[in-house]
Amino acid sequence: MEQRVCYRCLIRDLANSDYGERIGKYLDAIDPKDRTDDLLYEDRLSVCKACEKLETGTCLACGCYVEIRAAGKKTACPIGKW
Ligand code: SF4
């Protein structure tokens, strides 16, 4: 099946993507003490979804999947948006 491209989407928003499952497994492996709480996580992702640097779940400023970068307490947006 053809992969849908959505420049302002997160990986979890993409239908038929196994990346969502893989990212979920990665997030589950992060020690809870190192993870952002759900509210902060969603706040960060909402900023990413409105950002011109987001392309199909990847931040073009740093090359990370934003859903993983946003989950770290000690990580930050590479251009200071969060
Ligand atoms: S991490 Fe920062 S630069 Fe990258 S997509 Fe999110 S808001 Fe934009």
C-alpha cells in the first residue's frame, strides 16, 4: 500500500505506518524519571505540528523524530521553540 505523506503530521498520525509502533516501543523503553509528563509532551508536539521544520514526523533542524525528542526531560527544540 502506498505511504501517505503529510508534512505537518506526526508519525502517530500516519495511517498504515509501522513507525508508530516502533516509536511507541522506544518511548516505552525510556525510564519514566527521564520522560516528560503527558501534558508537557502534548504541548511540545502541538508546537512541532505548527512548525515549518516538521516534515512527516521528522524535525528538519535536528533530524530527530519529534515524538521521541519531545519525550525527554532534558531535550529541547533545536531552535528554541520549546
Ligand atoms: S523540535 Fe523545534 S524545530 Fe523541530 S519541528 Fe519541533 S518545534 Fe520545530
